[in-house]
Amino acid sequence: MPDASPDAVLFAALVAARPHPAEPLPDGMTELVLRLGDSIRHGSALLREAAAELAGGRGIAGLPDLLGRAEAASLEQAACARGLLEALHRLEERRAA
């Protein structure tokens, strides 16, 4: 069985660390989760569009722009993941105190 993807590990950690409904979330955690989901969907759509351009024989003229935008979406994913890991760490520290 292949190793879990970093995104799968992060989402599993989010589920495992979810606070009780009465417990406040660390600042910005909800926004980070939503941004991460949006950036994953956006990056996937851009890659599908790039693949369709190649498969459709339309050439590669639009690929640099599509791939550049997909890279930006990937960087947004990484930034959100880092933010979520920090928020999870703060949540664990708060629970331990």
C-alpha cells in the first residue's frame, strides 16, 4: 500500500484534533481550511485544462500560463498547510496547558 499523501495526513490530523463544539478554534483555522480546499480545486482544474489542451492538439501556447497558475495554487496549498499545522500545534499546546 503506498504511503499516504501529505494532504491526507494533514486532513487526518485535522479530524483527530478537531475541538469539541464548545471549544474555540485557533484564530484563522476555518479560513485556512477553506482556502486549502479552494486552492486544491483550483490547481486541479488548471491541470485538467492543461491536459485537455495537450490532448486536443491545440499546441502548447497556453501551457506556460496554465502551469504557472497551477504552481501558484500549489504554493497557496503549501502556505495553508503550514498555517494549519501551526494552528494544530497551538491547539495541542492550549489543551496541554
